Amino acid sequence: MKMKKYTADTMVQAMEKIRQDFGEDSVILSSTIVQSKGILGLFKKKSVEVVAGYDEPISPKEKTVPLFTEHVKRDSGQEAMIDELKKEMKEMKQLLKANHAPFEFHQYPEEMQALLTRLSAQELNDATIQKIASEIFARMKAEKVDFTADEQKKIAREILKEELADLPFGGVHFKKKYVNVLGPTGVGKTTTIAKIAARSLIENKRKAGFVTTDTYRIAAIEQLRTYANLLQAPVEVAYNDTDFKEALKNLSAKDIVFIDTAGRNYKEKKFVEDLKKLIDFKLEMESYLVLSATTKESDMRSIIDQFLEFPIKQFIFTKLDETETFGPVFNLLRDYNMGIAYVADGQEVPEDLEEATVEKILTLLLEEGAHA
Ligand SMILES: Nc1nc2c(ncn2[C@@H]2O[C@H](COP(=O)(O)OP(=O)(O)OP(=O)(O)O)[C@@H](O)[C@H]2O)c(=O)[nH]1
Ligand SMILES: [Mg+2]
């Protein structure tokens, strides 16, 4: 690799010169801001010095790697086939590049590195980072100035917000009679439904009851009873679909009924089927899929996939206090086109729950030390 130094008024201008000379294949090795002395201390001027690294172009001799030695005569059929193969190989290479190349941001000015590095560490998807990077870069070029960190963040926020446009955030109004929580084991379903119930009782003064269908663990029933007792609300236990109908009948005088379900490994189809049999989702019901923000993105995806056949209204993300990586949450919202009702950030009932907003999610993604 060779190096060359560039001086320009702004980072963007320097980058443009480098690109003109070496295209996309150059790497920024360093950049410094230099202050010219000016005349008698007047007319001081700021400029940027950038050192770019580039690979030397391959000499024409090396470049032509013949498929066959020159003296082998090829008939025109072979020639056409080789051309076709070459074309296909080129297309395949491009495809591979587009789909699998990790997003590379060293090609962007140093001013942008902090933001791009953060978004990447947040595990935001590459396509969105790429979109943000090229938009910031394009606007800097158009305005011929280097943007400050805050200005860049503002643009990133706009783009992120646009990607989540129209998704429902918050907005739980307790208008439907039945509210239920679904999800894998230990994500905080019971704790969360207790938090939601407490809130609905405190804020909306509704008469509430609980049903639990989690009869696999003895402690699960007791856990829900403890919360229900504090709220002076009855608990019904449903072992099967007949019990479930009976439980709802017993609670028919209540304004709102909160239904807790068992955490199971829903990657197993059998558990999904059991759940479908047990709960009548055709009722006037709001179902929330509870996920822990600490779960690996790929695992969350396979869980969500199992729940696509349920009428899930929104996600609830718990354990925001146990992670600092929020890109996966964003990626899932965007890819599944699903909003968030609540986020939970601790074990305290009912305090550690808040209605989700798009701004909250974006702040978690963009702001260092912004905690749930
Ligand atoms: N740090 C943290 N812990 C939480 C949060 N929500 C729930 N927990 C804890 O996670 C553990 C499991 O919570 P549960 O409410 O029992 O979870 P669940 O999904 O009902 O579990 P199963 O019914 O066994 O599937 C408990 O120790 C909760 O206190 C949260 O937002 N942050
Ligand atoms: Mg539970």
C-alpha cells in the first residue's frame, strides 16, 4: 500500500479529491486539522490534512491472466461461452458484495467515524447505517462544510425515524376487555402484566381480574397471586380450554382481565399448538409479544416467526436495563413492521415500565450513556 497526503478546506473536499484519484479503493489512514498562522495572527485559516492509503494499480502485464495460453486457438463457440461465464462470475461477485460485505465506513470522513462506529456497535443493520452514512456525506458535500457530531446525529435520527414511520408506539388504552402476554421463558411476562395491571388500576381505576394459564410451574401461580393480592384482584387458574372459558365467565363482571401465559420454548411447534387451543384469540383481546432486549437478534427472530400466526398487536421489550445494545430492537421493528407498547427496565412492580415512544428507542440507539 502506498500513501499520499492531501490538504483541503474541509474533510469532504479532501475525500472528494481522494476519490477522484483512487476511487472507492482508498483508505483514510489519518486526518488532522491544521491552523495556518495567518498574517500577524490575522486571517487564520483552518484546513484538513488527510493521509490516504491506496493500492498501486496492477501493471497491464500482470492484469491479463489468460484463461488459456495464447497459442491455443479457441473457436467462436468457446469464446462466447467464456464470455458468458465471465459475465456470470462478475454478477455473482457483485451480488456477494451487496449481500454479505460488512458495511465499511473507513471510506467516510473521520468526522463521521464516531457516529458510524457507535451505530455499528449498537448492532444496527448495515443497510440502515449505510443509508445514514451516505445521507450525511451527501449533505456535507452539498453544503461544503463538515457537520458537527450533533448535526450528524440529527440527520441519523431523521432517517431512523423515517424507517419506523407509521409503526404504533405506546397507545395502550385498555379499551379491550382482555389483555394477554405471550413469549418465551423468563422474559418477564408475569412481572410485566402485573406492572400493566397496576397501572391500569391506578390510572384508569378499572375493576380487574387475572387469569393464568401457566400451570407448569407451581411457583408461577403463586407469583401472580402475590401481585393480584396487592391489587385486590381475583386470580383464576386455567389448566385447559374448558377452564379458560369458565375463568372468563367468573370474571365477566370485571372491566378488564389480564391473562398470563406460560413461558415455553416456542421454537417447538407443539407449544404453539397448545397455546392456540387454550386461549380463544378471537375474543375482544389485545395480545402482546414479550421479548427481552438481552436476547440475541437471530434468536428473537425465530421466536417472532413462531408467533406470526397469532394476532400480536405490538411488542413489549423488557430488561432494557440489562443491555446497552439496542440495534436489534430497531432491526426487528423495521423488519416485522411492528411497534412497541411498553418497555421495561427493571424488576420493580409497577415502577419499571413505561409506554414506548419512537424517540425513546432512537435516544437509546444514538446517545452514549442514555439508559433505559
Ligand atoms: N432486570 C430486569 N429484570 C426483569 C425485568 N422484567 C422482569 N425481570 C425479571 O426477570 C425474571 C423473570 O420474570 P418473570 O416475570 O417471572 O418472567 P416470565 O416471562 O413470566 O417467566 P416464565 O413465566 O417462567 O416464562 C424475574 O426475576 C423478574 O424480576 C426487567 O425489565 N429488567
Ligand atoms: Mg411467568
